[in-house]
Amino acid sequence: MKKAGALAALSTPFFITKDLFANGSPNEKLNIGVIGLGMQVGGNLMGTVSDSRCMLHSICDVDTERLDLWKDRIEKDYAGRGISHTVKTFKDFREMLKDPALDGVIIVTPDHWHAIMSIQAARHGKHVYCEKPLTFSVQEGRQVVKAVKESGIVFQTGSQQRSDPSFRNAVQVAQAGLLGDIKEIYANFGWRFPTVYNWKGYETPASIDWEMWVGPAPMRPWCDELLATLRKGNNPYDAPWGQWRWHSDYGNGMQADWGAHHYDIAQWALGMDGKGPKYVHVYADQNPSFPNDKKNIFYEYENGTKVFQGYSPSATLAKLGAPRTSYGVTIVGTEGIAACDRGTPFWTSNPDLMKLKLPMGKDAAYVSFDHRDNWVQGILTGRPVLCPAETGASSCNVCLIGNIAHKVGRDLEWDWKTQSFANDAEANQYLWRECRGDWGKYM
């Protein structure tokens, strides 16, 4: 039980001294490249373009049409602000990484590419911001962490909810012990485990290098579900989000999509960054959207805390008078509840906690209102970033081991120290995947 003095301590203002250009002149600009020009890329591209500390140096994609579109948009944006700048374009990320003028890259590709691109960028001395989930497999995560440590680059996993005040405040209340002992966390997101889809293949459009898109993953014919072509009209991206994320050859389903966000917050709240749960439990439960899926999962940590996927404790929230009955993440303790979500203030069952002037973290490195900015500051100042490779890998592993338990259909015991399952050879075979062709040499 937390002592009463904790409330008073948390009401004390917390001040931060910033030294933004400790490692360089304010006149220097970081040359940033972006790999992958899909539907998620706009904010990363234009956020970099509008950042006075950076120049959008180069872009890379397997589709020439996307390269032409964004090169034109970016150069016009710079020209509108009186800056003459030519953006370099690449269809092969390996050629981009050879450029000595490039300082860092933002990786915005499907999951099956994250590891190789991150590792190669690190080996070329380029700082990395990689979208979540960090990797496609557990073994890839270990290799990314190793490459980052050996290179000394600044690496940020794109778990941007850590830079959202709603999630941060709920986490701080939990970490400060003001909810008592944490018994349960609900990670509320869509229920869709990955599987194989046999979409009809078509002749690859001339603008697309399909061999490069598939890369280390199993080869399947091109189709719009995996990589949509640009549309005619005012919105070239007027297509459904890439269905590759549901296909087990290229993505890891909703677990690694929204799960990577919400499990990351659960790990953070529990002080388990770089670690993980002890068990994945499988239980009978009917998926309302997929009749053939009749099982679900939850996690159990060594101290007994349980993390559930796909649900929000709606009845409890309603009974306690919460403004909503469904939140992205709900943290349940012995002395109170905290709930948080995007675009909404965090809520707690103790009204006094809502009035606190919470400290903004242990030090300035843990305070962010812009996740990409947190990465840039890390490069310029040497301060730790919010979600480094070790943290991104451990949160991603939660997603991946849940998928494995769902696949084999039984409870699994997880050893986060060795990153393997205890006494289960079948489950352990899914911890890695051999690369197609000669892509393995880039790991």
C-alpha cells in the first residue's frame, strides 16, 4: 500500500533543463532518409520536412510511382519556403545506406523488412527510427539489439503512444504505486490472429519491383491486397490499408499491429521494459468476426499480474462512473483503476489523482510529446530515447509469443532472459524464420 505522502510528492512541479545542441552546432542539419512510402509515411515525411533541424535527404520505395509522387511533393514544399533542395530517390535501400551524407533513416515498411533494414542501417552508422512492431520474429529482435549495441547509433522504436500524455499519465500513476498492486491490464484491440491467405495473383505493374518488396519473406505473386497501386484522382492513397499485416508470411496480425502499441504500454506500466511475461495462456473463446477462431490468449507475469487482449472491463468502468466504457488500455490495481486512450484524457477511479501535477518522468529523456522529435533530440544531445531497441524488442516479443501460443493451441511458459519457451521444441521452432534467397547474409 502506497503511503499518503506519495500524493504530495507527485504534486511538486518537475522542471527540465534542455541542452538541445550539446553535440553539435545549432546550424547543423541532420540528413534523414525514409524507407517505405506506404499509407503510414505521410507524417514521418512531412514531419521531417518541417523540422528545422533536419533535411529530408532521400526516399526509398519499390514503386517508382510513389517515389515520383513524394519527390515532387517534398521539393515543392521546400521551394514554397524558399529552400532549393533535390531529394534523392532509391528503389534499393542498400544503395541509400551507402551514402555518406545520410545521418539517419525512418523505416516505414511491412514487418518482414524491419530487421534487415535496421541491422544494415546500424552497420552503416545510420541512426534509426523503425515503426512498430520492431521485428517479424523473436530471433530477429535479438539480432537488431546486437547490431544497435555494436554500432552505438540512436535507435527509436515507433511506439508513439509513449509520447501521448494520456498513456504516460496512466503509466506514471501505476508506477508510483497509487493504484496499489497491479492485478490486471486490459489491452483492448481488434481480435485477428495472422493466417495464410491465397489471394489471386496478377501481373506485377511495371513501376513495382516485386522481388524487392517480398525480399526475405516467402514469394507470392503480386496482388493489390499486399501492395496497392496508387489510385487516380486527388487521393492517390485511396485504398484499403495493406492486407499484408494479416498474412502470416508478411505480418503478425492484430497482435503486432495494435497489440504492439497496447502491450508496450502494459510493459511500461509494469516496469517490465526489456523483460516480459512468464506464461501465455490459451483458453476457449469464440472470435465474433472469424467463426473458425475459437480460442484466445492472455498473459501472466511472474508476480501474478494478468494482461488480457481484446477486451475492456466495460461493466466495471460504467459502475465507477468513467466517461467511457472502453479504453485502449485499462490498468486495474488493488486501490484503483487508470484508463487511457488516444485523443482522450486519462481517467482514474480516484478523482484526486486526476488533479495531480504529475512529474514528467525520471529525467528529461522520458518526457516527450512528439515521438519522432524524441528520436531527433536523442541524436543531437545523446539523451536516451523513449523506446530503444531493447524495449521495442521486448514489447514486440509479447505480441509474437501470443501468436505462437494461439498457433500451437496450448499454454506456454516463456523465459524472457533466454527468449525461449521452457521444454517446448515445437513452440521454439517458431521463434525464427529462415530468409529467402541470400537475404540471410544481411542479418
